[in-house]
Amino acid sequence: MQFGIWFVPFVCIAVGLVFASAFQTQRPQNSSPYLPSPLDTQVFGQTRWLAHSPVALKVVTLDRQKQKPVKSQVKIFVGSKTVFAGTTNDDGVVDAQFRAPSQAGTYDLKITVKSPVGS
């Protein structure tokens, strides 16, 4: 009689684990929009610039899963103007240099990166 009391919960747990593992293997990888991109992009530089002064930004691209540098194409836009286009080196780094806009004001900075592991 005691055998039946312990046996039923054990079977329920075992069946539950089998179903859970079956559903786990059927779920496609990166199916969640909450998972981070495999491309890790880091930007280093100033947040404020003097009008028409030289600006330098360092852009670093890494494969997030392998923790290795990724060769990437980088474009930098200030407002609607493309101020830099280039490719990272073998270390996944590009030193972008350009001039700040000659008119003082607030501008949107947009950096786009394209690589074999993502954008």
C-alpha cells in the first residue's frame, strides 16, 4: 500500500520531466525577442562636441557568444548626414574620425553596424 503512495508522485514527476524536455528541444533557438543580439557593439567617445571640432569615436564589435572580435561595416550619422563609413580591423575595432557640425545645436547620433553575426 505504501508502494502505491510513493509510486504515483514519482511517475507524475518523471512524465512531467519527459514532456518538459520534449518541449524544450522543439523550441527554436533565439525565438524570444528578449534575447540579446549575437553582435555586441560598444562605442567609446565624447557625448558633447564643440562646433566644427574634430571628433573621434572608437567602435568595437564582438561575437557575444564566442567572445571574439568580428569584422564589421560601420556607418556613423549625425542628423541625416553620413560622417563616417568604414570597416573594423581584425580586432573588431575602428577609430572613426570626423568633424562635428559647424552649427551649434543638438543632433541625433546614429551608428549602424553590419557583420556576419548580425546587425
